[in-house]
Amino acid sequence: MSRYQSLTEPTDRERAKAERRDALLREATRLFALHGYSGVSLEDLGAACGISGPAVYRHFAGKQALLIALLVDMSKDIYAGGLEAAENGGDPFQVLSRLVDFHTDFSLSRPDILQVQDRDLKALPKSELALVRKLQNSYISLWTEQLAKMHPTGSPQSHRFRAHAVFGLLNSTAHSAHSPRTKKSGLKPLLSNMALAALTSPVV
């Protein structure tokens, strides 16, 4: 092992700290989704990770800092995934199909964080809320650019409405998909087909 490699590899303490930080983010997502941001205390978060409430401050400045990390990182992840799907080329239907595929996978795999966003987004400080809104608008633009090509006679407002309608379908259905009574077999293709039908229906 070179001297450079040994200096860049994380120590056991650094790895343990990173793992604890990830655990706090994971438990914060779960608890915020279950009880709402205002219904969860630092003590609740610490207990879920096997530490005291004050020990949370070793990793985050407070409960709001956890919410910021969750929602800002989620918005960055969604935009990055959408951008990758859009930049792979193809006609509008192909691009929208990849965007639907990406968003469906995200919604079905991370319903808790979507629930936190729906309910607690406004608990963010103004600057972080503005950043999340900016990332969301950039993500929506990936969809509306393709919709404008597919429906050249449609208005920008109608393209945005279609995109939001699809987000509502995929995000809200993802929540119910995690109910014990929901049969998950075939859910993704069903959602994808419904979303594409909404995106490709003719302008009236």
C-alpha cells in the first residue's frame, strides 16, 4: 500500500462516524414519515440509533439540519437521476419512458422520503427551501422539454400539468404500495403504462 493510499483511506473511527450519520438519516426518514417532523424529538432520533439525544449533535447541528440533509439530498438525487435519463438521447417518447422508469423506481423504493417532503417541506429554512424548489423546477423542466416536442401545439402550462399529474400518480401510489394489503407483483409496469398514457394522450 502506498503512503498516499494510507492517508486517503478512512480510519475505523471515520467509518463508524459515517455509519452513525447514515443511520441517523435513515431513522429520521422513517420517524418523520410516521410521526411528522414536529412529532419527533432528538431523543427519539437518538434512541432509534442507540445513542442519547444530545449525541445527535456530534453528527448534525439539530433536528432541522437532519431535515435539510434529507430533503436537499433527495432533490439532488432526483434531479441527477432525471438528468441522466434525459441525456441518454432518443426521441421524446424514449426519453419520457426513461424518466417514467426512473421516477417509478424512486417512488417505489423510497416512499418514506416522499412522504416527508409532501408533509414537511415548508419546515425548511428559506434558503434551503429555495434550493429545493430550484432543483424541483429543473427536474420538471426535463419532462416539459420532451412534452413540448411531443405535443408542439400544447401550452407550457399544459405540459407542466401533465408532468405534475404523473408525479402525483407515481408518488401517491408508492405510499399505498407499501401497505401489507397491496399486491406488488406487476405494480411497476402498471404504473409506468398509466403514466405514459397520461403523457402521450393527444392535446384536446
